[in-house]
Amino acid sequence: MKFISTIALAVGTFLASATAPIAPATVNKTESTVKWMAEKVTGKHWGYVPISDAQLDVANGKITGGTFEMDMVNLTVEDLTDPKSKGNLTNHLKSDDFFSVEKFNKATLKIKDAKTSNGTDYTISGDLTIKGVTQPVSFPAKVSVAGKQLTATGEITFDRTKYDIKYRSSNYFENLADKAIYDDVKLEVKLVATI
């Protein structure tokens, strides 16, 4: 009888540890960043999109899910220094040619799956919503934990035309020559959270 009780206790302990509660981690929005990068035939541009809201779900020190929301109204252009050029590009990106921020002021990523074999290298899958259009994305990410602080970094590449952003895309317009803008846009994401 004692043996059976010991086995039952061991199984119960194992199940309890295997099904650790998922807890939301508090994301530090000032330390977390989303950097965007886009290229055209004649060069490239980059800037930042502020994170307006974010949450990571964590169990046993590992990411299991989460969401983060980007404030498209306050996106910035950082590679240009001339105030007029910088203002013109910023306003153009916010216009209906690109992100239509008056109608769609937020973009979101919802993590649906986070696979890892070592707790450091992840494959993240989820839904990216831009301009009201949701498409699946998958990307590699790195996660490090130091004390109570978790830092997750990853690079998301998405095809802008799948989100109804077709301005100067050579897949939709002919004879653009050096005025063409490439379809792929990269987002370098860094999320810093307290667990």
C-alpha cells in the first residue's frame, strides 16, 4: 500500500510540474522595440513602430503565447536627417498608399505556437494583422532569461502586398524601373518582460 501511495505521489508531482500554470509576463514597453526595414531599387529606409500594448504568456520560464500591438500612428523614419524629406516619407507611409493609419491605427501579432527544444531557440508561429488583414507568419526567435527578466528577439519578414499595400510593387505595376519598392518588409522585434 505504501508503494502504491509513493507511486501516486510521484505521478501527481510529475503532472503538477508538467502542467505548470501559464502566467502573463509584464512587458516593459519603453525597453521593447519594433524596428521596421524596407528596401527599394535605389536604397532602403528604416525606423521604429512604438509598442502600445504587449503580453507574453510564460510557463516554466518558457514562452507559450502572447500578443503585442503596434502603434501605427506614431511610426517613425530614422534613416533620413533632412526634416522635410523625413516628414514627407513619414506622412506617405501613414497614407492610403501604405498603412492607412487613420483607418487602421494598430497592427498586432498574436502568438499561436512557440516551439523550443532548449528554451533559448524558438520557432514562433502566429497571426499578423495589418490594415485589418490577418495572415499567418512564422519566424525564428531567441529568448534569454536573467533573474526575473526575459528578453525575446526575433525577425519577422512579411510580404506587404498580402496586406493590401501594393504601391510601386513590380508584381502589380509594370515599367517601374528604379521606382520599384520591394514587397518584403522586415520587423526586428525585441520584447523585454518581467516574469
